[in-house]
Amino acid sequence: MIIGSTGQIGSELTMELRKRYGNDSVIAGYITGAEPQGELKESGPAALVDVTDRNSIEAAVTQHSIDTIYNMAALLSVVAESKPQLAWKIGIDGLWNILEVARQHGCAVFTPSSIGSFGPDTPHANTPQDTVQHPQTIYGVSKVTTELLSNYYYHRYGVDTRAVRFPGIISNVTAPGGGTTDYAVDIYYAAVRGEKFVCPIKEGTYMDMMYMPDALDAAIRLMEADPARLVHRNAFNVAAMSFAPEQIYAAIRKQLPAFEMEYNVDPLKQEIADSWPDCMDDTCARQEWDWKPKYNLETMTADMLEKLKARLPEG
Ligand code: AKB
């Protein structure tokens, strides 16, 4: 079951899991106001699951005999700063509800962490798997807590919790909302629409990023991994590419030479971006469950532009 199945990652994760395990084996959990639509709705079963309501989680788990929960319910970094209590309620109280249901019903749980779990005093280059985590955003505070609480349930109760620390995720399907790395998605839409892109992040600001197919593969591959090989659990650094705004701009310009970009730095986004790693060291994920991304900036750019050109009216 995927909780948050209509969100940025959840929508594509649900379809990928249905492809791999069969449509009827994958339940799309959604909340009122964010019901599945189109292919997501037509392709398989769905259940109303609100992380803040433990009964709704338990009812779906019991009714559909769930063995694995992908918990994708969260507010992204920028929006969380404007609603810190809601971010905590969804991220931590919600996770607690899920872990309790998982403990009682024997479910495995995947709850993603993020590059946002690191803070200004973390080493920014080749950020190690095990290092200082003192984030100064509520998003980061809740992600570190997510990691600790998930590990606690594993060690204390034997709940099979596993997670990755996702970089910024880039996709041509469902748009992100309220993240610091959203610019790396928005820039492709502007390019294909023939609009000038106004970049909210300063030149020279490096952040880890990943194309959606690799993000889906990371989540599923980790949940399928042999537990005997896992030294770590919550949560693994996973890296695919790291770039600054001028580099993604240059990659797009190679294919769309008329594309233009200017900077108008958003102080909150910049402060958050500056506190995050430039690039993570993901050796542990590679060693413990054979993590290996397929896409780099060039191949992702080619695929993003091809898919968006086929879908959007060109400018
Ligand atoms: C965000 O920017 O908030 C997310 C993230 C990196 O966790 N995309």
C-alpha cells in the first residue's frame, strides 16, 4: 500500500509497483481532496488512508492484507516552514500511527528521508552516510526524527523499516509542490513552453538530484533487498547527479539554444539549499543493496525534454 499515492513520488511509485507486482496487489492510499484520477484510478484498488487517523490505516491494512507500506505522506521543505506544526503532525505523528499499525500487523515500512535531514555543519562534499545531522528547518528536524523513530521500531519491535535519503526528484509526470529543489523541475517546463526561466537559487549552488525512474528503483530495490546484507536501515544516502543552476541551464541549452534564464534568488530557498549537501557519498547503498542509478544530467535532460515536448504545447 502506498500512502500519499497521488503525490509527486507516490503517483509514479504506485504505477511502477503495479507494473512489477500486478495491479490488484497494490493499494493506492489517498486522502479526501486528493483522490486518484485517470490511470491511477482505473488501474487498481484504492483506500482512504489519512496518516493522522490511525483507524483509517488499520482498516486498510486489515481489509487488503497489506504486508508493505510505502509512506509517502509529507510536506516539502519550503511549505513546511510556513506550516511547521502540520509538517510535524503529518511527518511524525503520522509516522507513529503507521509504525504502530505495522507493529501489530507485521508490515514492512518505507518512509523516505531526504538531503534535508542534514544541516549547515554537515560536511557538504561527499557527505558521509553516518555524520552530523543538525538541520535548522522543521522539514529536516522531522526527517531526522523519522530516521530515528523508524530505527527505534526496528531495534525495539523488529518492524522491518527501511529508507533512503532522497535528493531533489525530477519528473515529467506529477509536479512537486513547495520544495527547495523544485526549480530543477520547473526549468524544463519553462524551456519547453518557450518561456524565460527565473531561477530562485543562486549560481554555484550545488544540490544532489535524481531522475524519477532511479528514485522508484531505489525505493523498490531497497524494500526487496536481502535483510541479512543491511548494516544500515534508516536511511541510506542515494546519489545520482549533483549540479548547480547554470549547469542544468547549459544542459537544456544544448538542445534548446534559444532558452533563457535569469536569477531572482528566493532568500528562504537559498538559505535551505546552502545548508544541504553539495553531493552525498552513497557507498553504503551501493555495497549493501547494489544501488546504481541509470541517469545523469545529460540523459535525464534528453528524456525530460522529449517527454514534455510530446505533452505540452510548445512555445
Ligand atoms: C525539497 O526540496 O523539499 C525536497 C527534498 C530534497 O527533500 N525535494
